[in-house]
Amino acid sequence: MSSHRIEQKGRIDRSQVLTFRFDGQRYTGFEGDTLASALLANGVRVVARSFKYHRPRGVCNAWFDEPNAIFNVTLRARELPNCLATTTYLEEGMEARSVNAWPSAQNDLKAVLDFAHPMWSAGFYYKTFMWPNWHLFEPMIRRLAGLGKVSPDHYDDYVSNQRFAHCDTLVVGGGAAGIAAACAAADAGDDVVLVDDHRELGGGLFQQSEVEGHTPEDWIAGQRAAFEAAGGRVLVQTTAFGVFDHKMVGLVQNAGFGRAPRLWRMRTTRIILATGAVDRLMTFANNDRPGVLSLLGANEFLARYGVLVGREAVVLSNNSAGNQAAAVLAAAGMSIERVDARDANLKVLGSTVENALRLFDVLCFRYY
Amino acid sequence: MKRYSAFRLIREAATGNQGWVPAWRTPTPKSHYDAIVIGGGGHGLATAFYLAKNHAISDVAVIEKGWLGGGNTGRNTTAIRSNYFYPESAALYDFSVKLYEGLSKTLNYNVMFSQRGMLMLTHSEPDMEMATRQFNAMRINGIDAELLTAKQVQKIEPMLNFRSDARHPIHGGVLQPRGGTGRHDAVAWGYARAASALGVDIIQNCEVQSFITEAGRCVGVETSLGPIRANVLGASVAGHSSVLAELAGFELPIISYTLQAFVSEPIKPVLNSVVLAPAFGTYASQSDKGGLVCGGGLDRVPSYAQRGNFPVQETVLSGLSEMFPALNKVKLLRHWGGIVDVTPDSSPIIGPSGVDGLFINCGWGTGGFKAIPAGGYLQAHLMATGSHHELSKPFDLSRFVSGHLIDEAASSGIPH
């Protein structure tokens, strides 16, 4: 479909083509895509604007840790505000709009604010707008702030179901560590619930070519079958959002776009957090530019959606752990320039990210 | 103090923003001050500022165990109002509102006092009668108030639930137009900066461990940074007033509870005022950044736990979605708790503590933020002159002995 898709890769169903719109433009993606992966596959780089300066922003992570790609999404005459594009699964006919940008994220008139950026230094609003009166400025500032618009429509059936449940051991996170912990606890006779916020168990395992001699899919399916045979329960698309008094864990189970999520009160005696790791942003000038992604994000987009975020990339990290992840991207056809932040060769890139992005499609980083 | 202004912003922008200096100094504590203020929240910092500004006492230390405004000043829902019932309360809280009205210019720091109106809904004819009573009391006390029909309420807040099947239909409301919200952190930072510029020493990460008493008089404190002495001391330590009182050797008629608050993801403007629905016990406003800020009643059980819990979260947020059904698709961003000190009559305590040389300013319950300028002003008066200002006299601790209570819980129906 596009040069960003890699054949045979990903958990998407290529037989089901879905059409959607972003900022009025028509695109296609596949069943199993998220809005973010479909946009990346279509080569869309600018998906949002920063809150204050309206600098262009692109997708930079693949899941809940994405800070930029926030859309108002309409489907079946139902509009939900501030949907995270990386966790919103694509459906036929979705209409996504960037927030706080006009007329579009690509061409945002409010980007004019960025030209005067030295004026808007941190906390500038405490230092001015006092004379003659704050009330003169406040309405304009309120209109400039905020992300998505909330539709005044009330959806009568948008009411959450509630479930009350209990278990001996709650495992949060269905990656390798969570699966292993859940299986061990279930084998020991515990009543175990394993929750994961993705559609399927596996976590980062899809980035691996094999797990204990199996494909990741087969290994996960085998573990899940054994776990469930031992009495374990699996909740996918479920996020644990808080541990409250007496080890009650709040769970929110996604019921699909436009439907109110289900709320679980899970009472436990043991909680195992196996939530994995996320890349932290590396600090360098202009690290917020579209085209700068986390290395983990780039690998997830390849593993889950068959999307190669760029053809030529700089991979920047401050430790050796980036090597394997970079090798996976290279094997999928990405031409990679490796840079270690501990290395003086960093200067090869020039002083700004713009220089790097002029030479390469993307810049991925890994930082612990 | 280099003044803040639009002109200064432009000049700094042109010269690379190199000329800014920290808003307040970070001195090492001296061994003796004229006055010590315990607690670096809004009330404490305001006390120090007014000591220096109104009474020319600038040899002052503000001692804070954590960071400035890290207690209830940074945890409240920023509502400012004076819609109280009794003349004593009305005078006190309206004095505060008036100080807030000029505060940005007084401090040269934009505290963003936004007088968007404080709107209390009514849901029935008896509700409306009680609202009329409150409205009349406010007008008699010289406070701005308007009695509204349902239609007038709808004009202010069109997102409210006016459907025929609403669980608690809206009958009308009382509005205090001069009420509204302020930028809570800016209040602490603004007072800190202005006080520091007048010579006040602001000392953070310095915990009071005990009081130094000589011949029955409090003359200083032992702190985690060593002993600090002073001629007079004042304490504004909301949430821990009775803990501090115990250290100093006196008792307060205070019970402490957790009060929770919530903020949503930022959305474009939908709320125009601060709306309180007594039927749900929920109130909400929208911050300038776009987040819906909401809260409700106290936790039921006394506690010093500065954290939220699930049952209250559910109560408050289900109330919010009953009030504004269209807002139930908005996601919650943060949820937290603070500790409030509640007195038997829901009115504050300002005055001598009973230990010579130590004054207290506490017991503001859920409403301390709105009273920061007044609390600081009156506490400074007490510490500087040794006697009450007219406005603080009725709020002396002795009222619990004499029985002259100012029972705002019973009169204006505040939920504690």
C-alpha cells in the first residue's frame, strides 16, 4: 500500500481495508491498525500542535505514552474528545480531527505564536496581563487554551457497566514477565487475574523473532491456554488505574470506540506489577520535532502494525541496549546511522536536529 | 524587586531572557528574628507580607517543612467567594474578596482572580426558599447577590442538565457575581516574592520539631535546621494545626479530614462560572488551561492521609455527570487529597493560642484559599500589635468557652 508498510509484519489483517479521514483528508488503513499507525503508514508526519507555541508535532510513541497525537474522533454520529491516536483502534468511517489547531495540524494559523516565542517564556502570564485588569485578557487566553472541543450532545447509553470481583493475585501487564508471573501463581493454586491494556497479551514480545523456539504468537497462545487451564482469568483492553485502600484495584475495560468503558473493582490479596518499560525522552534541542520517535515506539509500530516509520534513520541512544532494537529495524529495511550519546561523534549530526532530519527520515532515541 | 510587566517581558525577550532572577531569595536561617511565621502556604506567606508591608516588621522568617504552597494552597479548587450568612463571616470573607480584587497589582504578580461568578443551584421550591434566605442575608450584609430563575441559570451555564428527565431538575439559583476563581500557586508565589523583596526570609524544607518556652512564653522553635528564636510567633499550618498545637502544649477544637479534588484533561471552554449543586454535593469550574476542576464533600472519616480514594471519587464524578450530562465523555486527569481542619462551628480560629507569644490562624475547613489575604492580614495585625483587628475579634478561640459560636455549618449549609 505504501513504502511504510512491511510485508509479513504486524498483527493487522491486510484483507480488511478501512477508510478514514484525518483533518478532512481521506486515508486507508487495515483492521488492527490504530489511528496513529495508519497515519504513519500513510506518511503523515504532522498530527498535532504543541499547547503553547503551536510547534508542529508528530507521533513519537506507539501506545499510552504518546504525548502528541490527540484527536477528536467521530464515528456513527458520536464524537469523543481528546482520543489518543495510538490507543484508538481504526474503524471504517472514522473521522479524526487534530485538536487546538486551525484549520489543520499541518497548517495551523496559531503557529504565528511561535515567532514571538521568546515573549512566552515559562510563567510569562504571571508577569503581565495585570493592567488594567486580568478580565480583559482572560477570555482570549481561555479560548487559546484547552485541547479538544466537547460536543454538547449527551449520549444516553454512554453509561459504564460495573463489575465487582476478587482474586488472590492480580497481575498487571501481560508481557513476558506478567505472563510468567501469572502462570507461576496459577500453577501454585492461586486464583489469578491477568490484565493488559492491549487487545492481546504479549507486550513487547512481538518485537522478537522467536521465543523459546516458537514464534511469539504461538508461545503466547500456549502460555495463555496453560494459564486458563489452571483457572487463570485474562482481561485484555483493560487498564489498572489505581490501587486504593485494602488493595482494591480500579480497572477500566475498554468496550470499543463510542461505548462507555466498563469499571471493575478488583479486590486482591497480592498485586504484581509487570508493566514493562517505556523510553524516556532524550534531551536535545528540538527533540519535539515530527520525525523524532522513541526507539521502542518505532519497534512497536513495526512489530504490531508492520509500519516502518522511516527508510533512513539515525538511532541515538546512551547505552548499548539500543543495538538489538536497531538491528530489528535494519532487518526490516531501515538504513541506520548509529550514534551513541556517550560518543563524541554526536557532533557528526551537526548542532541541531533539523540538520539530522534533513539527512534522515527519522531519528529514534533510547534513554534509560 | 525588579517589577514584572509587559514591557519587561518584551525587553527580556529581546535580550535572550537572561535578566530574570529567582522570584524569592533562599537564605540560611538566622538564630533570631523579630517574628517567625510557621507554615509557608498562602496564609503564612501572606502573614509575612503584611507584617512587612503594614507593620514595617520585615525581620521575619517563614518556616516551611516542605515546599511553598505544597499543602492546601496547592490542593484546593481555587474558588473565591463571600456568600456567607452571619455578619461576622460576611465581613471577614468579603474583606478577603476585596483584597483579592487588588492583589495582582499589590503583589505585582498576576494571581488571575477571575470573577466569573459563584452560582449555587436550587432544585426545589423549599431549596428556593432557603436560597432566598441566603440571598437576603447576603444583601443585608452588603454582599452582591442575585436570585436567579431556571432560565437565567441556563443562560449562564447552558451545559447544565435542563432535560425533563433530570434526576434533580434545576429550579433556580443564587449568584454571587464577584465570586470566582484564582490561580492558587500564583497566590503563594506572589506573596513569597513580594515578602522576600521586603526582607522576609523564606526557609523551605525546615520542619518545626518543638517549641522553645521560657517562663511560660514561647520564644522560638527547634527545627530540622537548628533553633530559631523570635519575639513573636504565628502558626498557619492547615491540616496539621492540632499536631502543632500538641507540640506547643495546647488543644484545639479541631477534627481533621481529607478533602478530595479532581481535574480533567483540558478542553475548550464549556463552563462559565463556579457551579455548586447541593443536591449532588458536587461543584465545578473550568481552569484557564481548560481542565474541569471539581470537588465535593469531606471524607467521612477523620484522617491525615493526603490522598484520594475511590468512593468519594465516584460520588463526586457521578454528581458532575448528572449536572453536566454532556461532560461524561471527558476523561479525568488527576485526583488528590488535602487535609482540612474543621471546627465545631465551621468558622476559623484567629487569635492568641493560649501559649504566650504564639498566635494561631487555623480551622478554615474546606474554605481557606478564599481567605488567604484576610487571614494573613489579620494574623499580621495580631502578631504586630498583640491585639485583635475588629474583623478577627469574633473568631477568637475563646468563643468555644463563651459560646459565641458563628455556626456557618447550620446557617449557610456548607457541608461540614
